[in-house]
Amino acid sequence: MVKIRFLIMAVIAAGIVVLAIFYLFPSEEMKVKKQFHLLSDWVSKDPGENVFTTARKTQRIGSLFAEKLELKTEIDSMSGSYSPEEISSLATRGRLMFSSLSLKFYDFDISFPENGIAKVILTATLKGRSTTGEYVHETHEPECILRKIERRWLFSNVEIGEVLKK
Amino acid sequence: MNVVAFNRSIRQFFFPSLTPKFLIRALLVALCAYLFFGHICIPLHIKGYSMEPTYRNGSVNFLWKLGYLFSKPKRHDVVAVRFAGKRVMLLKRVVAVEGERIEFRKGRLLVDGKEIDEPYVRYPCDWNLPPRQVEKDSVYVVGDNRSMPIEEHHFGQTSTKRILGVPLW
């Protein structure tokens, strides 16, 4: 019995050590994932969000993007090249249209085709309620390219894939 | 079996001793449950109204991944279409398979020019969609609830590689 208890404690201790190592020395994959978590956090909006939080979040969104973001979607008017300032401005306007907004990412498939380049295919869901009361629920499969610039992974290309083609 | 022995066995069942045999058994059960419910029969929580009234918003089901192990999806099958992984899927009905021409005329589904009977569509629909051919290794999927305008419904053709399986019921 003592041996088994010792074994369980040893397994728990080893687990804590492994978690601490992951936390203190994150892999490149985790650093890439973190950028998505930040984007999700800064785009999302709780009902009744105050102006300071809104200003802080929308200002930070731009810092996740490279000098030029190439966006490709099935909506031609949205496709094009955007600067971080333009993205922040678009995010501000977009968030103003919603009383609540939630952006979540799932099923990350991360690869590193070249040094300093990360390719991520994932599922993105956007849920929210507009200020006019309309419920929005969109799910897409974007393919994102992030480039490592000054030790930070920044979004440089986003292409929204088509899962169902009408 | 006397009362003391019975109580002991009940106690042993709910508060088992941490013996190696018990730990191995618990590990095997956990592994089997992970393999079965994580890769073969995945629990689904249905969110949305596109398959109403066949599948209600908020209902629970299981995705049977072995559904197409020896066959291909066919018309009227309900399938789960994946996005990048299996966390988020679309539940839709196959209405046409590869090579067929599909169109909607005043809400009626036509495949290769012939009207298809769809008893699962309960709500009135007035959709119009010009004919289009389903590509190779693809199927055309639509939800059962077509009461909304055609622009607001998520449907179309998708690769059969995206089909993960079928709902269990």
C-alpha cells in the first residue's frame, strides 16, 4: 500500500514538473496557439463592456498582425491587404455593431513549412448578438500563415476556406 | 452472504483499495472509454435549427464513425461534415451524390430533372437554385429545415473526405 501511494505521488509530482516545464519553456506551437487565444480574447465582447476595456482590446488587436495582412475570403469586397491600423479600425467598427461577441478557435493543425513561418488550419466560430438584436453564428475553416518577426508570431495571411460550395 | 460481508463488498465497490489490480483495471476502462467515445462513437451536442424537426436544437446524439467503413454516403443519409477537426461539425442530409445535377424549383428538390420526395422536410419552402453538377468524390448536402431564405441556409457540395460519420439515431 505504501509503495502504491508513493508511486501515485511520484506520478503527480512528475506531472507537475512536466506542466511547469511546458509553462516556463513553451514550444513554438504553443506560442503560435497563444496568438490565437489573444485574438479570441481581444475580439470577444461581453455584454455591457466598458469603454476602457473596448479601447484596450481594439488597440491591442493590431499588434497581432504583420505590416501587411493578406485576407482572402469568398466575399470579394473583404479580400485584400490590410495594415495593423486598418485591422484595429475595422475591429472597432465591427465590435460596435455587436452587444456581445465571442470568437473561438478549435482543432488546431499547426505545421512549420519553413523556418520562421507557421501554417495553421483550424475551425473558427463567431457567435454574437448585434445591437439590433440579430443573432449571428458563423463557422469557418481559415488557413492562416504566421511569420516570426522579432521573436513574435504575427498573422500575415488568412484565407477563409469553403467547406460547403453552393 | 451475511450483512457484514455484504456491507464490505458494497464499500469495496464504491471505495476500492488502491491495489495494482484495481489500478490496471481502471486504466484499461479509461483507455477503452477514450478510444470508443473519442474515436468511434463521439458524443454530439446539436446546436442550431438547420436540421429541425428531425434533430432538435439542444438535443444529444452520438456520431458513429464506422458508418461508412464499407459503403459510401447515399441520398437521404444524414451525415456529419467536419471543419478542421471533429470539435465542430455540420449535421446535414445528403440530397445528391457525384455526377448528379441538383436544383431547387419553388422549394422542390430536383435531381437530374426528376423531383425527389422528401418526407423529412416539414416546413414550407420556396427556394430556387439553378442546376449544378455534383463534382467527383463529393456529395450535396442540405438541412431539413428550409423555412429560412436560401441565402441564410448553410448548404452545398462537399468532399466525401469531410464526412466523418452518421448520427447514431
